Amino acid sequence: MEDLKEKIEKNAENERDVSPFRTASIMVNRVCNLKCPHCDIPQKYTSRARMLSGEQWVEVIKTLDREIDLRLVAVSAREPLTPGSTRSKTLRIVDSARKRGKISGIVTNGYYLKGALPEISSSGLVMDYMDVSLEGPREVDEKVRGKGHFDRVVAAINDEKLMKTTEKFFISFTLNAWNCGPDTLKSFLHWMLKTFHEPRLAVLALYPNQHVPEELWLTDDQFLRALEILLEVSGKFSDIFIDAFSGSIPGFREIVQKKYLPGKGELLRDDTGMLWGFVGENLYVRYENIRDVARYQVRVTPEGRLIMPRDLEAEDYLRSARSSVLSADWNNTLNGILDEINRIEEAVDPKCLDQRCFPACRGDNLRCAFINGGPK
């Protein structure tokens, strides 16, 4: 990520040329084989509406490519490598996006990855990236992801076909109260350094919404201790990035004010709309907030409909979904989303505007004492 480091050092927060709707975030199915306690979407959806076929997903990608300035396609949420039609649709989506010159890859829990490798390999598809979930050493991972998950992911990692199917391979690690302890985190990082020739780690700071038990929520002290450990080893990794909503960390404002994390004047928005900051050698933070996710990401349901980020937290999410990408009026929906974003911007507490944390948070941290005077 040396390129990114140089750009960050030369540029302040940069929205000047970044138009809306640069990333398509695709949820290809409604089910997942795991029931992870840290998951921020419901364990089960109630929708019985017809899901798109593989051919229809190809048309969705064509439409997005034609109508918006699309740069990246991500197949994520639920489990995109579920055997059968889900896996087939996932591979068609990624292949279609890549053929149109888009960055494209998947986020998978890894349970079915080894079984999927022959199919991916024989298709000739090479993804730009693949994020595979592990939550720590075996005993911690199995507490979160279930018995046998760790060994199934390791079996895929040891398969020589894996690195022929993706340009970059990341372990995706959801930092939470169960796995952030120094001994656990150090053990896991040491395992990664022994296991991978080019270790890459995506650290997702737990987002504490209505579906996540409070016992998993991160405290500021837990986050800062974990950050110190990541900084100690980051020079040995090809890259590490922390993926954080400001609401993941109660004292986000204070942490940014004290310069543990970068803030105003130190951030760069890339071509996909993501906001990045440099933390330490090979260590970056990627900030997200509701306004940015809505502005720069097109989220598409398994039925091909547009949806706002937090609407996926409802079991009956289709009640809040917007028009289909394949319908005649979906451009009107995009204009409506931009109007909603403007209303979000207008509702921001004016005292936030000059804060060092504002570009990253935009007033979105509901646990922030500075905003609401409540407990951290």
C-alpha cells in the first residue's frame, strides 16, 4: 500500500473529484450457515421474494457499469460461497465485474472455501481480493464461528489452488471483547506471520448494533491496547487495515483528538469513495459512517433492489428496500438517496463541524459523549 501512504501524506481529505455511487455491495443470498454472535444483521430474514438468477445478476452489473461511475464490486454479507446456485451466481458476478475492468472480490466466512476452490480454479477466474474470516486462535475462533470452522479455513489456506484464484488474500478479523486480549491477539498475529508468505489482515472493529450482545462491544481501552499490538507487528505484514465505523469506539472523538488515529487534514478519499488514513508502517484505517456508505455505495439485495445501509438490520428488510436496479425508475431512487444524504448532513450538530474527528464520523457516533452528553 505504499502508493496509498504517499497519497495520504500529500493530500488532506479529498472529495473534490469523487462522485457518488462508486462501489456496488452485493448480497447474493439471504442465508448463512453460521450463527456468529458478533454479526450485525439478523440471523434469519423473513423474505420469500424471488431472488435474481445468474443471468439477471450479469444484467445488474451491466446496468451499474452503464449508469454510474462504478469502480468496485464486492460480494459480501451472508455466505457467497454456499454450494449450488449461490456460489455459481457469486462467480458470475465477480467475473462480469472483472471483465468490465472493475475491482472485484468476495468476503466469505471460509467454511466452504476449500470445496469451492476446484470450481473457482477451473473457471479461470482470478479475483482482485478475497477476505476470509477467522476470529483468532482455534479456541477463540470456534467460540465465535463454531466447531470445525478454524480447521476448514486452514485446510483452504494450505491448498495450493488458493493463491491462484486471487491477487490478494486477507484474513478478516472482527476485533471484539472476546478476542482483543493481548495474549490472544499476539498469538493470532504470530500464527499469521508463520503461516503466510504475504500476511494481510483486515481488522473490523466490532459495530455494536441491536443484534450484537453488549458483552462483545469494545471499550476504548481494549481498542487502544489492540492498536499498540498491531503497531508493534505491522512492519512484518504486507498490509493491515482497520475497518471502523466511528460508533464502534465510544470515545472515538478523544482517540482521534489525541492522535492515536488520523483525523481532519490527514485523510484521503480513494476512487471507490473509501476514506483512508495512515496509522503506522503498513497499518491503515478505513473509516465508514452512514452518510459515506449511503453516498458512495450502491447496496443491492438478493432480489436486485437498492437498499439503505441500516435497513438490512431488519428481518423484513424488503419493506424498506427501494426500486430494482433492473427497473426503469431506479435512477430516481438514486436521486432520492442523495436527497436523504443531504438531510443527514443538515441534521449534524454544528459543534461537530470543526472537530478533528468530523470527516471520519460526520456526527454518526451515537455513543459519543461530546454529541449527546451520555455515557461513553
